[in-house]
Amino acid sequence: MAEQKVPKIADLYDLEHTIAAPLLEGKEYPWEALDGIKEFILQLGPTLDPELYDNPAEGVWVAKDAKVFPSAYLGSPCIIDCGAEVRHCAFIRGSAIVGKNAVVGNSVELKNVVLFDNVQTPHYNYVGDSILGYKAHMGAGSITSNVKSDKTLVVIKAKDEQIATGRKKVGAMLGDCVEVGCNSVLNPGTVIGRHSNVYPTSSVRGVVPANSIYKGSGNIVEKD
């Protein structure tokens, strides 16, 4: 059986599918970018083409072809990229990048996150201190838990490797095309490899390898 290590940025993401590529380039692991999201947005925002992006409030940039419902809250700083949809009562607390054609749905809350292009967080999701790869999908009611109950620093745990993040807050790192089932909880420091699926109502910890199906704790199978 292959050794199971903690996936790196190159293992998880195609950086061609995010406006935040410069934030991640040159880093080894995705959580290393979490501290820089706010400053990155504040630097990138003023350089965006005013023919394509509005600047409706200080620190907020919204693509002109994005659809933002009147009841949505856009906290500074944030970027809503082209073709994205931010639906009724979405709460973007700040330090959030919503990628091209992404969906932020009804009553979804985002905080200190990067959503790659075509990500869907469509129904009652909380996503904090997390990075979601291209076409990742959070089922209804699924959330990221970003702080341990004992408030100790988060350690990323794979079968054959552990890496201390040095951070109190780390949510989930979802690779490209990950599917998370409804009402699942992704515990602090969860990393899910590309093209993997999580069964509904799961409580996920540690690393889920790429091309896997997470059926439950200790029950992860490789896709055919």
C-alpha cells in the first residue's frame, strides 16, 4: 500500500482556476496562505479592471456580471469574481474570494476563505479559514469546523505523516472536484484529495486521499 502523506498545494489544486493563484504560488501547503488572504485582496482589488468590476464599498470588488441578491452582506475585504452568484441572506464576513461562476447560497457564511472557480456552497454552509478547489461542492448543511474544542493548535494528520500548522484556526482544504455530502462536518485541519467523495452526515478528520470515498471513520475506499 502506498505511503499516505499530507497533500501539498500541487497535489490538490489547479491554480489556473482561481484569481488567487499568486497567493498560493511559492507555498508548499494550502493553510500557509490563510494569513495572507486579507492583504492579498486589498492589494489585488485596486488593480482589477473597472470595466469588469464594480467597487461598491471600500475593500469590496464585485464583477459586473456577478449576481448578488439585495439581502446578501458583503464584508470588506472581498472579491466576487465573474459570473458568481451570491444568494439570499448570504453572509460574507470578509477576507473572502469567491471564484468565477461560484455559488454562495442561502444563509451561507464565509470567513477568510478562497473559493476557486465553479465552487458551490449553495445551502446553509459555514466555510471558515478554508480553501476549496475547482468545482468543489459542499452539500446542504455541510460545514467546516475551524477551531478545536480544546483551542489547541491544529495539526494535520495523515496515516504516515503529521504536520503542525502553528495555527489555532484551520478549516478544511478541499482539492479540485471534491464532493461533500449533506450535513457533514469537516473537523479542523481536514484535507480531502482531488475527486474524492464524502458520504452525507459524516464527521471527517485528517487526510482523505485523492480518488477516494469517505464512508465513515476507518472506512475509506478507493474509487474504481
